[in-house]
Amino acid sequence: MADNVTSLFRSTTAHSPSMAALTREGGDGVGPVDFCIPCNPYFPTPAMFDEMASRLKDIITYYPSSADTITAELCNLLQLPPQCVAMGNGSTELITWIDHLLVRESLAVPVPTFGRWTDQPMETGKRVDMFPLQESSGFALDLAQYAEFIRARGTRVAVICNPNNPDGGFLHRHALVQFMDAMADLDLIVIDESFLEFADAESEPSTVQDAVMRPNVVVLRSLGKNFGLHGIRFGYLVANPALAGKIRSMLPKWNLNSFAEHVVFMLKNHGPEYMESLHQVRRDRLDMARQLSALPGLTVYPSQGNFLFVRLPVGAEGTVVRDRLLTEHRILVRECGNKVGSSSRFLRLVVRPQVDVRRLVSGLESVLYGSRRGAAVPELGTGTSYSSGTAAVDRLMSETNGAGMAGLAAQATGPVGMPGMNPAPAPMPTPAAAQMPNPAAAQMPTPVAAQMPAPVPAPMPTPFPAQAPAPMPAPMPAPVPAAPAPMPQGPSIPSMPNVASMPGMTGIPGMTPAPATGLEPVAQTGMPGMATAAANRRAMGAAQGLTAAQVRGRTAPEEQPEPLGWPAAGAVYNQVG
């Protein structure tokens, strides 16, 4: 039976098998504890589920109202203009229509990220320019380097996921607005905010209001993830009326089902429960990060999503850990070896209540260390299967232990890369074996204080003349003593090496950079505001990962007043901090 269950993973590409498939193959009709599917575990409330169950016959018997009717109710709740909104049967339906209608020839996307942003345009013959996020900088997205990459490749569409999936990386709103203005000549900029409700690093993080005022920006929003209802399949996008109307005109009249309609019309009566569910997820994220950080050799990266990206100890192979957790402990985790730009050393673990987290930690201790806590699982093999288009990116990440192009140069000329940080040493190879040998020797994590690079003061980059950075909210006090302070913003980052000739990278080899548009100095001087994202992660020693006390944005949940009703105008995506 175990072989039947784990074989389901080998038949998938960039996604995990469905819970329904796992439940069927499990044989007992009971699914595993789900740390894989990023869903809000506290919403809807049990009373809401009871109410939906009592209406089940009517919900599934009759046609839903038209999409326009359901969209109007959602817009009334969120206080958004209906002409700027298009609702879809899940965000993936909207990604599909964005690709078909608005992406003409090429799309740039940082990787690793949500698989449909790489796979969907490749399936329709578009060129996908993949910008590799570096493990050595904690997978932080440097917007200045990304802008320079887009200019060099001549890409026409740019995608940013905020927070990013699978690592939970977060960018502040003012930095994204500056990126939008710098890239105003692109055909399209997509900001995917599917997990933004779970962020608490900023009081008003959404770019929805900024998108409706720009001709080439679309913001994608999920409902299934934050409402805890993946199975209903509903989401929406916000853009100026022309872009939103173009998508809306192509959607079927009844593309939204009756369950989606019922939930949308229920929401106005359950604002307090919804907001409390988000606060609880954020509290659980901090607790879960602390517990996982205590496991020897396990690296926990900072996250603003409802999931944590973790690197397994040296010698542990993700598929083996995943399969043993499932078959021996009935725990489902997301192994990330089939994500473009990732490898099988990484897991994405969804935030869940503390009772489930204790079960996860116990299972990981058993699988990783056996009877000797601190020993890693030896690898069973060296090959890892990846989805389409990943070979060069994954080879680069593997050969340099996540240091990317800078790491390749370091192998030939010595340590280079980010100021004040040498590339992380590559792990020693572990021989393959047909079955699990005894656990390897214990490997204790490096103390955080020893990981800290010395601060290098440098002048701040020149801000965009169009808009000065918004003041940042004061951080909450750290619950763990001796939490390091962020490094001051360093000098502008040099241009990325030419990636056009990288073997396996999708795109046109040797492509000449696009002609200057007058915006190139943006990429050369760096983007203001990045000290709050990329520089902070580098300064906190993200090459070796962070402790729970260093979780980006806050180290403790902000105290919230008792919610009295559904959030005020537009604040359903803002009042989350």
C-alpha cells in the first residue's frame, strides 16, 4: 500500500497529488495530516461548515448566479470597483487567460516560484526567462538585479509573487511601486498576491490600489488559500478597467460554481472570525519556526506566507524524507525537487496548529535522526527528476550550493559574491545505497552570532525621482535575546553575468539587450527600499538560514483590537498586520 501511495508523487510534475488521490490509495479512507497544501486551517469556522452542510442540496442542485452577480457582491465587500475586477475559477484559470491574452512573446519570473508561472507560458510556446533566486542570499529577490535581467533579455512581461511560493519572501509595497514605474514600458507586470493576507511585515502591503491607476499592471488575488477553501476554486484579479475587462470578456458566464457564490455571500457576516483566523496563522508561523529551528542541521528561512521553506540537513534526500513521513507517520509534506530552481534538499511546510506541528517535529526527528538526534538521513541516490525547463537552473544551484553565477566564479578565482559573505561550501557527496543505512554523524547548526557578517557602511542609493520610499513601520521587540540588527544598505550591486548563453535556459541564445529606454540607471544604481528585503536577509546570515527570532518583519505578532466586523474599505487585504 505504501508503494501505491508514494508512486503518486512520481506521476506528478510541478505539483503534489491531490488529497483525494492520497486518501483513496491509503486504503482506510482517512487522509494524512496535511503540511503540503497552503490553506488557512481556521476558516471557515465549524459553524460556517455546518451552515453550508445544511444547504448542501440546494447548493449542488441549482445553477449559480452569473459571474457578474458574484463579482459584484465580492466588490461590495472589498469596496473595489467591479469594472476593475475579474473573478476566476481559481487563480490558475486567471493565469491561463493572462498568458493567452496579455503575454505575446516572453515572460520573466524569479525561480523557484509557483509552477504555473513557468509551465503555463512554456506550454503555449512563449519564452520564459527564469531569474534564479540565490540560496546564499536567503532566496531574497533583488528588484534592481531583476530589472537589469529583464532589460538584458528584452523580456516583455514581468511576474513577481509577493510573498513568494515556496520560500515566503516578501517585498514592501513602496519597492514594488518603484519597480512598476521603472518598468512602465513593459507589456505587462503581474504582482501575484495570493498569500499576502498572511503577511504582517507591513500594515498596508497590497498594490491593488496602485495597479488600478497604471495601464500595464495586474494584481492577482486568491480566495481559496486565505479562506481555507482550495476545493471551491475561486480567485480574482484587479487591474485598470481596460485590462480587467479584456480578461472578463473571455470568461464563461458561469465560470464560478454555487459553492463559490454561497461563500462570497456568507462573508459579510463573518469578518471578525476571518481576521482572527489570519492572526492565529501568524502566531502559529512564529511558533512553528521556533520548533523547527531547534532541529539540528535543519535550516528555516524567513517567511511571510502561511508556509515555511526549510533546507534539510546535509545528506538528507527530500523524496526519502517525504515518503517516510507519509508512510510511517501519515504526514504529507511538499518536497520541492520538481520546482524550477529548487532541489530535493528543500521542503515547503504549511503552517498548522501547534498540536499538528508537534507531530511533524516528532516525525522529522524519527526520520532524520532515528535513535540518535542530530544525525542526518544519508541520500539514497544522486538523481532528481524535475519538471520541464529546469535543468540548467537546477544544475547551477546544485553545483554552487545555491550561490548561482557568483558561486561558479568563486570556484575558479576564489571567494566572490555578496559583500561581506563568502559562498557557502558545497556539501560532501554521499554514496548511493539501496536501502537506508545507519544515521550519519551528528551535525550541529552554527550559532547565529557566528554567522553574522560584519556591517559595511555605505551610502544609500539614489532614490527614484518619481517617488521617495515610504517610512517603514517600527519593528516589534524580539522575543529571543541577542537578535542581530540589519546591515546598512550596501553599495549598488554589480550587473549580473550574461545568462543568455547558459545551456538549458529558455530564451534566445546570445540575444542582444533591448535598446535603452532611459530607465537603465535604475538597474545600475539599485532600488531604494531594498534594505528592507534583500539586504536584511543577507545581513542576517541567510546563507545558513535564520532562527525563528529573525523572522522577517516581526518577531512577535502584533496585538490586535477585537474585530467588530468585516474590514473597512479595501482593508481586507491591508488590515492584516
